[in-house]
Amino acid sequence: MTKTKLRIFSYQPNPRIFKSTITARICNIPIEVRGAKPKELKNWLWDFDAHPMSKDDLKDQKEYIQKAKAGYQGELYKTEAFLSAHPYGTVPAAFSPDGKIGVFESNSIMRAVARLDKSNSGLYGHDPYSASRIDGFLDTTLLFARESQIYLLALMADKLNEKVYYDTERALTNWLSGIESALTNNNFICSDALTLADICFCCELLLLQSEHQWIEAITEIGEKLLSSKAIEDRFPRSLNHYEKLSARTDFSPDIKDHRAKIKSGQKIYD
Ligand SMILES: N[C@@H](CCC(=O)N[C@@H](CS)C(=O)NCC(=O)O)C(=O)O
């Protein structure tokens, strides 16, 4: 049996995990993904050996109860080992195969997969300069990702307001203006070849499209879906790049069905 090189624990489906599963597919790295729908993770033990707990387990594991911090409400069961490996206590949470090293933040989990690559795929560049250029795109994407998380959590909690919407729109405009400009001279974001910057871009845009599920709330504040409004009019190269990436055979196993579901307005976590 092939030995797993990285274990990831997360709610599912999670487009931020797709960053790692796409990278693993391209580089042929065996990884393991564990998890369940967001609500179900309230009854899971958050640990290297993450697993669903029975009613009896839930009573026995009271020592692990932690107040949820971001995205979750109420209580979660996080072991000391989990919190030591994952100081922010969040998912997605990745672990080295022996469980000793925790890797957090979806971009860094994706980087870990690319660093395990021995195939010379070039996904994480070929030298310190190109790798750092990729990091620059990943860092600017994270600035947008922070806002989009606030936006999507507000939609989920039925708490969307104009401030959240316009803050996210500003962050999206700023992020895409750099991507649009980068795509003027290249077929891919960083250079003329696929890199982690493209994978991250595609998955974050897919995540933003989750907003389709709450279109009524967006219409109520007199606005449109951010993913359509911003992209179709002002960022044609970015949109075209997104379409091309989504259709690739190494992306589509993660992207295709998920995208079809959210675009049809289907609630993915019910
Ligand atoms: N930027 C992080 C976001 C991680 C994050 O905030 N995860 C939330 C769920 S959306 C979490 O695990 N919350 C645990 C809690 O509420 O205690 C990433 O992409 O990995």
C-alpha cells in the first residue's frame, strides 16, 4: 500500500482543500483527507487521529472541550496535541505522517504537498526567485481570502450587511487587478507554466462562488453576486483563466461537480 505523505483534516467539501488535492494529483503525491460536513465536525475529535465520536465518547471527552473561535459557534473537541500542532486551532489542519508536525493555512498545506514533489513539476517554481514570486501571489490571495471568509460566514449566518459586502468587493477588486495585469503577458499567473499561484486562484474563486447559495440575501441589500459582478465586466482575462483552469483534467475531478452544485444554488452543507 502506498504510504500517505500528508494527512489533512477539514470540513468537506472545502475548495481550500482542493488546492492540496489538485497539487497532489499533478505531482502524484499520496495524501489523505479526513472530515465531514461542517456541522458534523462538532461531534468529531479534533486530533491527528480525527474521528467522529459516539454519544458516549462525547461524555468521556469533556476535557477536550474548547470554545469555538472562527466560523464555528458553541463548543468543539480539540485535543492538546491538536492545539500544540495547530496553535490557531483551525481547519483545514494538516499533519506530517507521524502526526508530529502541524501545517495550517490552506496555502501552506498546498505548499507542503508541492515541496514533497520530486517530479520537477515546477509547480513551486524552479529557483528561489520564481518560488518567491509564487509566494507573493499566495500572500496577496490570502488578503482577499480573509475578507471572503468574513463575507461567506456572514451569508451563512444570515448576517450580511453592506459593510461586509463592500469590504469584500474592494478586496476582490484589488486581488484581481494584479491577476489581470499578470495575465496580460503570460498564459499563467506567474509565468508561462502552471504554478501554485494558478491553483490557489482557481480554488479561491470557486469558494467565492459559494455565494450563489444565498443570492436572496445579496439581492436584499440591492447588490449582485460578487463573483459575477466584478469578474465579467472588469476582469475578462481572469475569468477566461478561471474557465480554462476549471476544465483541465487535473483540476476537474475536484472542481466540476462542486461548481455545478453551487451555481445551481444547491445548499452544499445541508
Ligand atoms: N485562512 C484559514 C482559515 C481557517 C479557519 O478560520 N477555519 C475555521 C473554520 S472556517 C475554523 O477551523 N474554526 C475553528 C473554531 O471556530 O474554533 C485557512 O485557509 O486555512
